[in-house]
Amino acid sequence: MRIGIVGPGAMGCLLAGKIALTGNEVILLDIIPERVEIINHRGLIIEGIQGTFQVKVPATLTPADLLPTELILVCVKAYDTRIVTKVIQDIGSDAYVLTLQNGVGNVETLGEYLPKEKIIGGITSHGATDLGSGQVRHAGQGDTFIGYGFSRGDGDPAQDPQLNKIKSLLTEAGFVTQLVPKVENLIWSKLLINVGINALTALTHLPNGKLIDFPGTKEILDEAVQEGIRIGKKKGIEFIYADPSAQVEKVCRLTSANVSSMLQDILKKERTEIDFINGVIMREGQRFGIPVPVNSLLTRLVKTIEESYEQTVKEE
């Protein structure tokens, strides 16, 4: 299969490297010339769970270079989804498009510009840490789920040949994947994991696993997730995990050494995805009149950090 991956950050590079090792043809689409040059010269370097390996994967600045493509994986930050979707609009009409991004709203944005029947929603709890251009640490394994981005009535993803093909592709690459019928339930279940982990790691500078080692952060994590559960139930979400709070703690353990994507952004003084994670719970809480003080506080603190990168006290 020929696969295009948009966004060679931590997760994009991890997926590209591991899929390429299975013998599939992979090409990365980027917007940073220097990174494209490094990747094309050196290839991708993946270290972590299965040791360190280097694999050649071509990168390009030209969207048309992805043609012909059977599958496009979108791995950019949630705030860039609209821009990316417009870019791939002309090359994505025949390809299936799978989002494995954080946050809520990516599927809907893709559906504004691309054929809805080609859009696949997905989540993965694998941890990936960006170590520089084309270099990533695989810091933990977790569940991966995919399903129809938009409802197809009584259509069963388990009976869909194309979804089964994509499931097999990801599983062979080391991302053991399951098919699920309702993608909204899927995305909100992943949202709870991000709600519990990302902002707290960004604020404390702790790796995922350390959040459950300290009573203070563990209590805040649990409270943030419980608020998310209340909002989700109000929206009619059926979470895929019987005990979402226990699942968040499980992900902390499975990805214990991982530096969350939000903490990576904070360390690099870049914009975070807080508006698409804890910010979602804050806004929905306001809409439904449901108090969500923990998520509101986490959102406001992270946004303050973003807005004050150049104003913080420096060490002497």
C-alpha cells in the first residue's frame, strides 16, 4: 500500500518509520524545508521499545508528490487541521483519510472539505517523544482504534474490506488495532486520556508515569477526568472503557517515560492543543451549565504559559 503521512512530528515519524519497515511505501508531507532535507538525507531514527533503528522514508514539501496514494494519515496539531485539509483537498478525493490526532473536532473539519465516506476517525495511546528532525523515541504502547468518521447507518466497520486492510496495516506495523462502530465514542474516550494527562504534564514538567506517583497530581487527574465523564454523558457519549479513570492511570503506566505532546510544546515554547482538549470540557461545561472547575483552571493556566513565554522569570 502507498501511504502519505501529513505532519512529521513525533507521532507522524513513529508511524512512518514502523509502517515503512513492513515493506509498504510511505511518503511524508511537511512544510519545513530544513526538516525535509534532514529526513531525506538521513532517514528516520526511531529509538525506544524495540531498540534503535534507522529507516529511509522520503519527505516532500509538495502535496502532489503523495499521488497516487491509497491512505493519508493526518498527524498534525488539531489547530492546523483546517489548513492541512485544504492542502490535501485536491489529492484526497480518492484516498482514505485517517486522523490519529488529539482532541475533538478533527473529523468534522476533514468532512467539510473531503468526501465523508473516505474519512476514518482513530485514536492511539502509543507514546512518542520528538527528539529532533526525523528522530523520535517510542516511549510506550497502548490501544489503537479506528472507525467510520461519519455514520453509515447500520454499516459495520468489521465487515468493511478497506477498514480491515487499514487495521491489518497498522497491526503489522506494531499498532495493534481494533475496529469500532461509533467514532464519536472513540474520540471522546481518547479525549479523557488527554484531559487527565496532557495539561498536568505541561504544568508540572513530569513524564506521564510520574503523575500517578504524587497524591496531588493523581487527585487532579482523577477530578479532571470525572468532569469529562459528566460532560460526555450529557452529550450521550458511550465511553469505550468501563472505567475511564482507571484507563487513564493505565495509560500513565504504559507510557510512563513519555513526554506528552503538550509538555513537548511547552518546552519548545510553541502553541499547545489545550483548546481542543481541556478547553473542550470547559466550553461544553459552560454550554450545559455543568461546573468543571478543574478543567477550566488547567485550560487557563496552560494558556497563560503560552501567552507569557517571553515574560517569565529567568534563572540567574
